[in-house]
Amino acid sequence: MASTPTTESPIAAAPQPQRVSSLKQRIILVSFIAIVILTECLLAYLFVPSGGQIAAVAEARYVEELANAVDQPEEPVVVSDTLAVTEVELGNYSITSLQPSSNVTLRIDFTLFGTVGTSDKSEFERRFANIEHRLRDQVIVEVRNSDMTDLRDAGLGLIRRRILEKSNALFGRPLLKSVVFSEFSFVEQ
């Protein structure tokens, strides 16, 4: 006699529990990975500083170091028959700078002078001949990195201090007493 096949055979019922078990394992694995990733994101959000925070800390340190370097007492200027300081020309500059945040191009023109102790003038001239182009590059970099508020400052105090610090670092000792901008102008385009 021929038997009629039934839909519920022991062979057909066996794979069903394995599928459920496999599906549960996948859900558990995906859940575990999601929890690990979310935990890492949360820890990064809470404990890793943002780029703005890092920049603010770096700028604060730079301003503090600059203030410490500038606050050191300068040699007094003695007025007598001979002047204690002499002006020297550090170059004419015509700089074009793009401000990407405001999509403005700046045209900055000036002549830069420095004051040097009269007794140091010969050493200054000797060292200046060796570093003239590096000094020029540092001045251009400092002016291009300046904010609009720094450029609008009547005394150009922050820019002057930065240029003075970078210049004296290039000379290897503080030969320049101060830097002076002459015929400074900038135009927004």
C-alpha cells in the first residue's frame, strides 16, 4: 500500500529550531556590536576634546608664552649725545591674503622697520644678511595668520609682538628692540 506523504515529517521539523537559534545568535551579535560602538562614541564625546577646544588651549598657551617674552624688561633707552638705538629697515611688503571664512581678499602694504641698539648694529647687519629671506617669510606668515581685528588695531600690537618674537628667535638673541610699521594700509576686496 502506498502511503500518503504528510507535511509534518520528523525530517522537515528538525531544521526549524536551528534557524531560530541562528537568528537569535545574529541578533545577539549585532546587539553586542551596536552596544560597543555606542559606548565608544559616548566615551569619545565625553572625554576627547574637540578641535575648537584644542585650538583654544593652544592659543592660550601661545599668548601666555608671548606675554612672558614681552614682559621681560627691555634695556632702558639712554638719551645722550649719541642715541642708544638705531632704526634699520627690514623690508617693504605687499601681501595678498584670502580670508576663507568671509570670502574676502586682503591687500596689505607696509614698510617694516626695527630698532637695534647702537652697539649691536654691526652684529645685526651681519646676521640679517644671513636670515633676510627667512625673516621675510616669517613676517608674511604672521600677517597672513592675523585676524581682521588684529589688522584693524591702531597700534597693531599683537602683530608687532609676534613679529618681534619670531625675528629675535631667528637672530638667535634679542637684537631687535621693537618693530615699527610705516605706511601700513590694508584694503578688503
